[in-house]
Amino acid sequence: MAGPTTARRGGAKSKKSVRPGSGGRTGPSRPAGKPAGKKPPGRGSRRPGLRSGLPRGRRLILWAVAAVLAGGAAGWALYGSTWLRATRVEVSGTRVLTPDEVRAAADVKLGGPLVSVDTDAIGERLRAALPRIESVHVERSWPHAVGLKVVERQPKAIVQDTSDSAKRGKFIEIDGAGVRFATVDQAPWGVPRLTVEPSATAEASLSRFGPERLEREGVRVAEALPADVRADTLAIRVRSYDSITLELTGDRTVVWGSGERGEAKARALTALLKAARGADHFDVSAPSAPAASGS
């Protein structure tokens, strides 16, 4: 029987031939239009009409409503409820003044909302009614208290009160800034007595500076003294702007000069008191060349 014709053999070979670019694979080709693999989910995979959450406009409205409700609740808690009411006044820092004196001068209205307490007005009332108060810090101490932290003025010198006959024998306390802040029956211990006694030759100084300025210069000297030296100082006498002397315990005297260069003069006096313990006269008017004399 004769074999296949040449045309048939050629046709069979053509069916088995490899297409260029197929990588040598001879399997059946992939049907057209079929995806190579499963497409990962993404924004484009959601079906139209499906949304997560509420629209942006509705969310904003809900947030606004929540904020209004929260603000209303906070306002009611601060002003309308009985939880945050001012029911007491706490005082600290007093030394000469009593807490009751401070409370009376503060005049804090109790029972109202703590948030409505006017702290600035309380501070102004205290400083006006009690000059002994140098500063005061008023704060709301939640949930029920008003706190008053007081700093009192400290006397650096005293002067005899000669304003009227009824006050003779009383003393006026003066702080380091020259403020007269209190009148007392007895001179406090360790505070020097200040006197302004213009000499006949100091009329020009008195007319130029005036008694109040000379008094401030005397206080300036008292402020410059170390605490232990001030405690031993019985009197500070001001005769003119540049003629100020101190009287110490043990009949000792100190020529201070003017109120200028107080720190340097205080250091010189402290050194002299230690080096010349038997002396009774000291001169620090020129602090770079201090001197001591006497037995």
C-alpha cells in the first residue's frame, strides 16, 4: 500500500511547528479574553452604590451637635451645678497678719460658682485694705476653695510716729522699698530706728532732696546691711545726703557716708567688725579704704 503523499506529510508537519515567541511551548493556546489571574481587590472592585459610613456632610453635622452638647454640659457643670461652688477661703503665708484678717479683707462671696470668682478684684482689695501685704496670689483651688498666698512686707527700719499726740510712742514700719506700711505700739526687735536730723550746714541738701528723699536714703542703708549687723544697729541718723551714721550696740558708731555703694560698704564693715573687735569707731564712707579706731 502506498504511503502518504507529500502534501499530507507537509500538512502534518505544519500543524506541529512552533510559533515564534511561544518559548517552545506546544500546548493549547489560552482562550482569548480570559484574565491571566484573579484581580486584587481595590477601590475599583466595589460595586457602584455601596459606601462605607455616612456622607461627609452628615458627619460634620453630628460632630457639631456633639460639640454643642459637650459645651452645654461643661457650662452647666461650671455655672449651674453645685459641684463646683466656692465654699471656703484658704490663707497661707501670714506672719503678723492672721488668716481671719485676710479673709475679712478679701471679702470673697461664697456659695456662687467657683469659676466666676474675680481673682484680680480680690487681690486689689487685699492690697488696699492691708498695706502690710506686699504681694498676694489668688487662685481657684478646685473644686470648692479660693486660695490666698500672702507675702508680707518686712520692716527694715522704723520711725517715730509724730503725726498727732495720740500716736506718740508708736512706731511706723518701713520696708526696703521705703514704703510705710504699718503702725505698731512697740518697736520690733532687730529693726533700727531711723531719724532724719538735718544739720545747720545741710540746709542745701535738705532743700534739694527733701525729708522724704533723705528718709529713703536711710532705708537704703538699712537694706544694704547684713542681717546680723542690722540686728546690732540701734539707730540710723541721716544729717544730709552724704552724711549718714549708724549707732551699734556697745557704744559703737559707723560713718557710712551716702547711701551709694551700699554692698561694698557692708562688706567693708563686716570685715572691720571681725578684724578690729575692740574698736568702737568705724569709717566705711570710702569702702576701698575703711578704717577703725578706738579702744
